[in-house]
Amino acid sequence: MNYKYLLALNHHSQIGSGTLRKILAVCPDPAIFWNHKKYDKEKLGTKIVNLINECVTQFDPDEIIADLIQRDIGFVTVFDKEYPVLLKSTPDCPVILYIRGDIAAIHRKSIAVVGSRKFTIYGKNSAYKLAGECAKSGLGIISGLALGIDTWAHQAALDAGGITVAVLGNGLDEIYPASNYRLGTDILKSDGAIISEFPPGTIPTKFNFPMRNRIIAGLSLGTLVVEAASSSGALITAYQALDYNRDVFAVPGNINSEVSVGTNRLIQEGAKLVTSGEDILVELGIKSKLSPETAKVVEPEGDSEKIIYNILKVGEMPIDQIVQMSKMNIISINATISMMELKGLIVNAGGGRYKIL
């Protein structure tokens, strides 16, 4: 098959993977539409024939190939040996994947890390910690480049010297959201990849993101959900992972937090509760490369840290109450709390309140 004709069909906004499969089932070589103008109207149906006619009229397959080359966008089809094996095993995998970056990145053993755009500091720290620990042991990190948990998962992988793949809900001519443009370029510079099933020129719409989520789940050995409200795209990804018979992991959250409703429910339904990257690595049968220093439990050091840590053992507490109970001056407390946050001992729960991580 000459793939330029397949690409030309896919460039029509109404011809996605489902329609492509219907067309190919009737006509395995779509070159016939351009070269001979032949259509099996009875088998294809009037609607699809009209779409094909629009493609033949509007798109020059050679120009599409030239445009992809100019934009440095590659592609792989479900018919190629380079197509990711895990994704190919899913029943609704995309017929075409567009790729920027290193194609080797989508063949790595990987974990998907997803969560809420409206994250908490606890969620951010958890995503960064877990994604970073997995990346240090060689797992690829796959996410959607969205604001929030996705961003911190990608960043953690980069900071750990690992490989990360971003799956977009739009064409690869644009990195979306624009505020993550630099993160996207850093992924490409670090042997990662940005991929999409949507051709260049496709704008991000709310309908595209559930489709994007199935690719995130399909590429991965398992999916980790860090924070998710009762109705969120992260939960869609988790349930798709279950449909694909993949592992689902979840970070337990505050029962009073809106963005922990989904993760806590997943745990109730059988998702594996995780508090460290080690939990994920063991479940997936991946040998841990975490050093003893990385894997060990962090303990408070020095009198100031121990005082504050012991105070917070009682529970979440505002800064003024910590000052009152510790009898330390506010400057020392602020400096100590900042250091404890960096170490991952405590987190800012919002509103000037702190708690043990």
C-alpha cells in the first residue's frame, strides 16, 4: 500500500480510524480512488463515498507527504512492524499515529500517569515523586501534556533523566496547551516523543480528549491516577486501561478533597493503592534501580524539623498554631518548613496549613 493515499483520507476531519477501517475493509489500496476514481458505492455507502470524493477533490497526497516532511512529523500505521505492540493489541487502536521525536520512546515499557488539571500541592508532589521514581528505574512516563498532574509527571521524568511521551488531542503542528510549549520542546530534546492520531491542522476539541486517553492507556503497562474528581478524563483513562486488561494504580487522597473522590473510588473498586514508585515497579515486575538513598523513608533531621514534625503528627495545622505550639520564631519556622517541603516530609495543604506527607 502507498501510505500517502491513506494519509490523504485521514486528513479529512470526518474520517477517523473507525471510518478508515471501514474503507480499507472494502478497498485495501485507497490509491484507486485518486488514480481510477473507482468506488464500491454499495459496500461503502453514500456517506463514505461522498467523504472520499471530497478527499480526492481537496487533497493532493504528494503535498501532504511534503508538508509532513517540512514540519518534521513522522507517522507509523497499524500495518507497520514499527507500530507499538501494546497499542496494537487494543481493539480500537488508531490506524495512523503521527510522531514528533524519537519513535523508540513509544516502544519502551511505560506507565501512564494521569490526574486532575485542578491539582493540589499533595497531588503535585505525589505525581512528581512517583513518576520520577519510575523514570529512574527505566520506565517511560506517558501522559497527555495537559496542565496539572500531566505536567508534573512529564517534568519529573525529564528531571530524573528518563524518557517521556506526550499524547495530544490535536495535530502535531501545534503543542497544546501553548503554556506547555517549552515542556513539549524539552521532551523532544530529551529523546522523548509527542504523538497524536490527529493529522496536522486538527484543533483540540472536547471530543478529541477521550480518544486521546485510550492511546495513553493502550501504550502503557498500567495507568497511575494521582488525583481525579468524580467525573474526569483521568478516570476515563483508568477504565480504558481496565478494558485493555492493564494494571490500574491510584494514590489515596483526603476524603474531604473533591479531587480525591475518583482515586479513592478506584481503590475501593480494586485499583492498587500506591505510595511509592517501588509499589508500581514490583507489581509490573520491573527491577528497581532506585538507590537506597532514594528508596528509604525520609526522616526529620535536627531539633527544629523534629519539633514541627511531632506537632504535625496530631494532624493538619495552620502556621500560626505551629508557631504557638513550637515556641519557635516565625523566621526559623518558615525556613524549616520550606526545607521539610523540599525533602517531602510535609506538604502545604492550602490556606497556610501544613500536614505530614
